[in-house]
Amino acid sequence: MSPPLLMATLATLLSLAGRQTEGFLESIFELMGIDLPVPDHSTLCRRLSKLDIKIPILPTTEAMDLVVDSTGVKVYGEGEWKTRIHRKRQTSDMG
């Protein structure tokens, strides 16, 4: 699969914007030890405008938070990200 097609697939499946997709793929390549250049978001946009891509979206029954920014990617279970970011107080049995 070509990098532009891979990026388009990820962007569609994960509902990511161009820069987010670029950062996500760079992180994946780094984690996997793959030394390949990732097209920047503007190059990707130009290339994708020439392709006719149809990706079926499959329904899921499990909730998941996928956090992506320019520093990397992390997948959290339902509510885990919110707890981590907002430091939700842990309840404990003091009995």
C-alpha cells in the first residue's frame, strides 16, 4: 500500500485531519523502526485529490479513545483518557 493510500485509509477510519494523520503515521513508523519518509499533509492532500477512494466504515461495539497529536499516539480504554487528563479522584475504601 502506498503512503498516500495508507494515510487516506487511516485518516478516514480514525477521522483524523491532515496534520494529525501525518503525525500519527510518523509515530507508527518510529515505533516499528521503519525508516521511510511520510508525505507532509499538503502533499498528501494534492495526491489524494487525484484518487477515487471508497473505504467502508464498519460499526464497532466497543468504546475507545485514540489520542493523536504531533508527539505520538496512545490508545485508551473507555474513560481512561478523561481520568488521566482531568485527574479524576480515585475513590478508595477507608474502612
